[in-house]
Amino acid sequence: MRTKKASKTPKRGRRPSGEPSGKDALLHAATASFAEFGFRRSDLRTIAKAAGVNASLALVCFGSKEGLWNACVESVALQGRALIALLEQIASGDGTVKERLTQVIFAGAKFNATHPEVRLFLTQSASEDLARAERLVQEFVLPLYTTLLPLITAAIKAGVVKAKYPAPFFSILINSLSWQKAVPALINRLAPDIAPEDFAELIASTAVSLFLHDPAK
């Protein structure tokens, strides 16, 4: 008697309890695909397969690949707004300019370590198309810059940051806190005493040492 082979076609009907909905699974799979392969090299059938759903569900929920990408932008922006709210709280809180900017740097590094898909989605999408890059600037980069601008300006005025303009410093700082997925393991190969799980905190402390100074007297 032959044993029937398991079908690779996603099952129809309700998903098991505890699993994300088909729509949420599609968003997660699509964000990962767009982050790794970009918009042009991602396709709905492969995304649906990774999500464990039928490809037709992607069209029902999002209308098209473009609609799915827009939904991913909104999902990423939602996570970004949570980060921005935290940074705004730090920036307007107690402590010296240097202390608050230090907290901002550590919070940014922690976010990048715990949400790698956000960083990868932003960098990959922005590098593909000018219109997509502009959308991401409006949704994520500009609100982040606007939130940190008063603190960075105060830091420059106090001599904590040795820069003439806030925007270039912001750009350099953000890029220093954004690393590719393989970098922690690579650094571990170069310096075995640096464990990959300690990389984010080490990057943050290094950025503080390099970029922040004692206030000018």
C-alpha cells in the first residue's frame, strides 16, 4: 500500500490557533522578501508559499504586489513610530545633552538589533527606486530626524557634537547604527572575545566614544 505524499500546496480554511492570520503571515513574509530581494525580484507566489497561504489570498487582501509593498511600508512605519515615540521621550527628558544623546544612541542600536527586517527593508527599498525612497523618507526618516533635531542642535551648540550642521551628523550616526545581518558574526571572527549577542551594545558604546564629547567650557 502506497503512502500518500504530503501536499506542498497551502491548506485552505482556518489557520491553527496560535498562528498569525493569513494576512499577517503575508505581511511578515513580504517584508522579509522585499528586504532581502527587493521589490522587482520578489513575487507574490513565492511570498505566499513562505507565508503558508494560497497566492490568491495576497490578491484578495492587498490587490497587487504594489499594494502588498505599501502595506509593508505601513507596518514598518508603525514600528518606526514606536521607536520615534521612545526617542522623543528620551530627547525631552531629564539629564544633560550628552546623557540624553547617549541614551538615544543605545536605544537606536537596540532597535536595529531587535528589528533587523525594518533596517533591511528600508535600505533595500530605498536603493531600488527614487519614488520608493521618497515614500520611506516621508514615513520614517524625516519624522526621526525631526524628533532628534532639537537635541542634536543643542549638542552642537554645547560642543558635545563636533559638527557644523545637524543633518550630516544625523546621517553618519544612523548609518553607524545600521549594520548588515552578517556583521556581528564577522566581527566575532576577527575578535573572538566579542560575542555576536553583545554587538549592538558594543556598537552603541563605540559610537558614543567617537561622536560625543564633554561639553565645551
